[in-house]
Amino acid sequence: MSPVTEAIDPQTRQLGAAIRAARLSQALTLVELARLAGLSHPFLSQLERGQARPSMVSLERIARALETSQLELLASASEPWGPVSVTVDARAGGSGSAALVRAHEGVRGPYAEGEARLLVGRRASFQPMEFTGSNTEYGDFYHHPEDEFVTVIAGRVVIDLAGDGEFVLDCGDSVYYDGDTPHRWRSADRGAYRLLIVKQRLQKEPV
């Protein structure tokens, strides 16, 4: 039976549009994305039109094929600035351009071997996120065209930059690497850790 439901909900339609935009930015056809993700071409077509809802496993396959993450696809499907509190002090002549994200706010979702929380809306010129993990083994290498900055805000990690080697990072240490650098990380002492990750945005969202 086909996993299709007409006009499931607005978020599903927005997710389909986000996947289509990411596919086009990679200059991939539906057939090519289907092959890379190991999914059927008709299912992806229905998904992009908002007529099918992907499982988290399917979304992970699509994200990896598009060299992004489930979290970033889900964030792109949310409201333009995500669930944040925008505060402007009119008495101070505020312009209304500041977006405040409280500790309990921000889009959350799976990212690499843990969970991440986006710390700013998707229209920003860079993308900061808080990552929490406890994995003691490496996962697969990730790579993407954007430059990336990582700093450890709790715990200790080992980061593997493929040809550049492995590095132990203590709390307060940071690393910056160019786009397309394969990278992955794990706990250095079997304990939980938190990272602040800031990823470059290569192009602005349409206004």
C-alpha cells in the first residue's frame, strides 16, 4: 500500500519543499537523489509535494545523500525564524531585527551521533547550534561545503579530521576547519559532552 496521504499537514508540505530546495542546490535530479538515498523515485516525488511523510530513517538517508542533517531539514521546514522570542525595547529605539532564543527554545533534533539545538533562525548568515553527545565510538565521517567552527563547552572530545589527524579537545578548546573536510567526534573519557558548533552559510535564504 502506498504511504501517501493528500495534504497531510503544513509542516509536511514545508519539509517537502525544504528537501526539494536542498536537492536543487546540489544540482541533483529526483532519480539521482533516490539512488543516493536508497529510496524509490515515486516516494521522493510524493514527499517533495507534501503528499508523504518520511520516517526518521528515511529522512536520515535523504539528509546524508544531500550532505546535510535531519535537524537542518526539519529547521528549514519550520517558521522562518523558528520557535524563538523576539524582543525589542521600543523605548530604546529597537529596530526589531534581534531574535532571542531562550534555553528551552530552538529547533531540536538528531544530529550526527547525538542531538543538537539550533540557536538562531534559518535566515541568519551563519548557523550556530548546541550539540550534546555521549558516544564513545566514532560514527561515519560527515563533510559539507561550509566551513565550520567547534568549541567544547562541557566534557572532553576526540575529533577526527581524516587526513589532518585526531585531536583531543578539553573544555574551552576549539577547532576551525574548511568546508569539505571529513570530520567526526567521540567522547574522550566515556562521559557526556557539549559542543558549540557554528557553520557557515554559503547562500542567503530567499526573502
